[in-house]
Amino acid sequence: MIRTSKAQLEPAEPSALQQQSGWIGGATYDDRHAYVLDVTSGATLLSIPFGHSVDALTMVLGEFREVSALVENLRPEVTHVTSGAVTAKSAEDQIAVTGVLESGAVAAMHIRGGTSRATAFHWEINGTEGDLVVKADQAQWWYGGCGCTAPGARTAPWPNFRFPPAISGR
């Protein structure tokens, strides 16, 4: 599916937008995920969910030619979900990247810590032949639960569908 969608959009067109809420980096934490609070653990919003997402974007649309980024920790303290204890968090919880891809297309990515009350993962690619929209009901979209639509496509009709387990990993 991804290779087909890339071919449909070549040459890369004006824009791509990717928004995501990470399952880590929110206002609360549990014992299972305490290790992600410390930036030195190497398991952070930047290294896991953002890393997977930027890899997918560049695999489909090409590498960044120019890039600007902002990484922030807006929640330096978080609360344990059961005990209510407040602890320090040094890992980032906001990542914003904008840039120009090798094709000349403009790309923007934003990932925030915590869970979303709307869509956990939303990736929109806008092209002259139509748009592709990939959504997932969880921040870890690479585990599965992704769906894709192509609103306004002028070539091959695209149904609304969920990626099969062989592709989505589940």
C-alpha cells in the first residue's frame, strides 16, 4: 500500500502533515513506563514514536533537504497514576519539525506526549492527484490499527480500509 501511494503521488507534491500523540510524555505515568521519564534512558518520545514516524515519512516522500526543529519538555513534573506521587521528568514531551523535502514538498510533523482526545495519529499527504490520509487509533501506529483514505483522488479509486495484519504488524 505505501509503495502504491508513493507512486500515485510522484513527483512529490506541495505538502505533507503528520500529527501524533505519544503514549509517553503525558501528565501521568505508571510503574511500567517510569523509565521513559529520564531522557538519559534513551527511550523517549523522540527516539521511539517520533523516530518511527519520521522514518515512515522519509521512506514514502524522500529525505529532508532543509529542516527546522523544536524539542521541549513542557511537563518537568508528572504524577503517578495510582499513588499520586509527583516526580521529575527530563524527557521531551513536544517535538515539532518543519522542512522542505528533496522533491521541494513542504513537510510538517508534530508529536506531543500523552494521549489525544481526538486522533492519536494523523498523516495527510496532499498531491495534485488527490490526498492520502492515514489515521491510527493509537499512537504506536506501527503496531497496527491504521486506516487509509484518499479523498478527492483522480486516479484509481481508493476505498476506506484498514491495513491488514501482515502490513500493520498485528
